[in-house]
Amino acid sequence: MAEYAQKRIIRKLDLELFLSTMRVNPTPKVALEQYTISESVAATMLYIAAYTNNDIIGKRVLDLGCGTGRLSLGAAFLGAKNVLGVDIDKDVLKVAVTNSQNTGLTTNNINWVNGDISTVNGCFDTVLQNPPFGVQSRNADRAFLVKALASGKMIYSLHSHPQVDKRLINMLKSSRTCIFVVQPSVFLKRFVEQYGGVVKAVYAALMTIPKMFDFHTKTSHDFVVDLYVIERNFVE
């Protein structure tokens, strides 16, 4: 499957359909902020990484906090050389393994590790991550950014938009591209630079999640996420 994917450009719609076949986490944990990334946002993220920046096909990819494996398996589907998915929750990793089996992507180029992100060693071409936004555990996304910058050359990281922007939500709903280029958060830009990275681009996208926990009052919730494309500076 991965070798075939390298020989042709896969349509974004086909990528979304591929991602939609995967199982979601049946028992999400509030403390870990386990919100499964939507097919639309995952496909957009992977498409930009693969076809705009050439950071997936033939590359070594790390998925930090991989959850059910959508980003990991999407990268493999597009032609990554090898993929490592890491998550602290062994239950959600079982779903990722099942998704890997169901999609037929069970070759030796995909590996799963149950552990904290601090256990990751090695260098990767590309890091993908949908980290916790810090709602339950303040600044949780910062640890992911630090680890990503220590592990990969290019980082694709999702973060909450700085404020609730209903106008932007409506614009994204009516947009054909489903994304808009926006300015980075001043804080995140400084934080990334502090740890040796440079923000190359930021894309706003619409994320929709269903009611998952008792404190959710709506059947679904729309909000804006920002996809940060970050390059690590190498010091010779």
C-alpha cells in the first residue's frame, strides 16, 4: 500500500475516506483530553505535509500522542518510509493496532509504542501531533512542542486558536479550501524560537467534535484549531 502510494498523488477526498474507516476511541479519558482528530483536519494536515512541503513521502515520521492512529496511518498511506506512533494510553493504542490491521497497513514500517513522549529517542524527518490543548492540564501542549523540536526537522502541530472567533468559524464553514492562513500566537512563536524552531506557516481549520463527556451540553461543537508548521534550526 505505502509503495503504491508513493507512485501517485492521492486525492484529498480519498484520504478523508480512508481516515473515516478507522475506529474512534470508545472510552476517551477527560484528563488526557482524548479528542479524536476529525477526518477533515487530519487530511488537511497530512496533505499540506505531503504535497505542499514534501515532508511525508519517503520520510521517517513520528506521531506524538498518536491516539487511534489516524495521523500515523494516514502518513503510511501516503507513502512514509516508516512511522512511529507513541501514546501513553495502552487502551487507545489497541484501537490504533486494530485500525492498522483493518486498513491493511500492518507492514514493518509502522510501529507503536506505549509510553510517555519523554521515552522517545532518535531523529525523525517529520513530527505530527495533535497534543492536548491544556484545558485539563495547563500548558500540556508545551511539553509536546519541546519534544517535537528535539526529535524532528519539520513539525506539524495542532493548537487551539487564541480566541473564539465566530466570524472565522463561519468563513471556514463556507470555504472551499477549509483553511485560512493566519498569524501565529505571539506566545507560541516566542516559545518555538526559544527551543530552536521557526514558525514557517499557520493555518486555521475548523474542528467539529461530537458530545463525548457529561459536561458537554451540545450534540456537537465547532471550534478553530491552528496548524503550526515549524522548522527546527540546526546549529552546525
